[in-house]
Amino acid sequence: MRLRFLFLCAFALTLTSCNVERDRGYEMGTSDTPLSPLTREYMLASQRGFYYLSIAQSWRTVSERPRDGKIMHVETELQCPDQFHLRMTGTVDLERFIIGSTKYERRNGGAWDVSDVGKGPIEFGRCQTLEEVRKRRPPDEAQIELYPGIDAAMIVSKGPVREYQGVKCQEYTVSWDEEKARKLVSHWEVGRTITNCYAVQGDPYMVASTYGGATSLTFDLNKPIHVVAPVVASQKPASH
């Protein structure tokens, strides 16, 4: 159970929700305070970043997250509709391939376990809803104004244009005015800082993020990714 919990946490960190159009985290609370130009710019970048990642059919991610005094390192590859690869090291040692309905998994470098996962494994959940999600309208400036909420307490600073894995992105750092945040949403976790970087060429998705010692990097968005399963015993590697 603990290993499954770690996997789900890592999976949530690296994959974007597939059934919503915008990031619900920025819709909390209500406020009549007008957005500053920089806050509006960041909000639009944030919502677009969330949207374009949610409609992507392929990507690679690398993330790191502190846990139990160690660093959980996670690498994933996803190619919709049915190719997935996960590698976790640090707090656990796990590798998983899913190609079609066949799953290959091993722990601590041991033997591969091969099983049939049938239709609809969680790893391909977002692939199955892509068609529906793509019908939704990308966030625009008018829509941003309808969801002020907690963003009235945002303190936004604009950083440099950075480059990760050949992808250039605009960096923003966001913190919160603690007094305003507590008035808007009593349970909001104030005092935290988030640094996000959004692509400035092509689809403006979120390329990199740093929060609470955790980092994530997403690249090869919508590029063809071919996942090849490992050789298991005397059988040939499965590919798709």
C-alpha cells in the first residue's frame, strides 16, 4: 500500500489533471480587488499553461521531491493512447512499462513481473478524455477576470527567460500576502513560494516548477515518443 501511495503521489506530481479546463487552485475565495497588470499576466500564463498541458498527447517529465530525508527522483514518458514508462529511484526503486494492456514492473532491480492490466489503467486515463478536453476553449484575458479569488493576495515577480531541454520559458515567482490570504481563504497555506516557467514558443505550457523543495520539468511536449518494453526472460520485447 505504501508503494502504491508513493507511486500515486509521484504520478500526480508529474501529470496534469485531464478533466478540468483551468487550475482550480486559483479560483478559491472571492475578492473585488482589481488585478495588477503583472498578476493578470501571470494568471493568464498559469491558466494557459495548465490547459495546454492537459491537452497534450505526449511528454517526458523529470521530477524530484524530498521524502523521509531522501530525494524521490521520478522520470516518466507518456505517449497516448497506450505507451507509458515510469522510473522511480531514491526513496523507492521501481520501474514500470505499460504498452497496450501489458504491464512490466520490477522493484529494486529484480526480475520483471508481467501482467495484463486490461482496459483503462490509471496511467492512460487522461488519454481517454483528450478528445473531450480539446473541445474546451483555451483561457483568455476575459475569463481570467472572472476568477480573481486568492490571486488578490498574490505577490508576483517576473524573472528571466530560461531554457530547459531546449525549451525557452518565462519564469515567474509567486508568494502570498499572509494577511490578505487568510481573509480570503481561512485554510489557505500561506507563506509558501512557487516558481513556475511557461513556454514562450509553441504551446505555452508549464515547463518547469519549483515548490517546497520539489521540482518538476516537462519537455518533448507532443513530440513522438516510442516506448519499448524490456526483454523479459526468453520473450521478445513488446513494442507499439
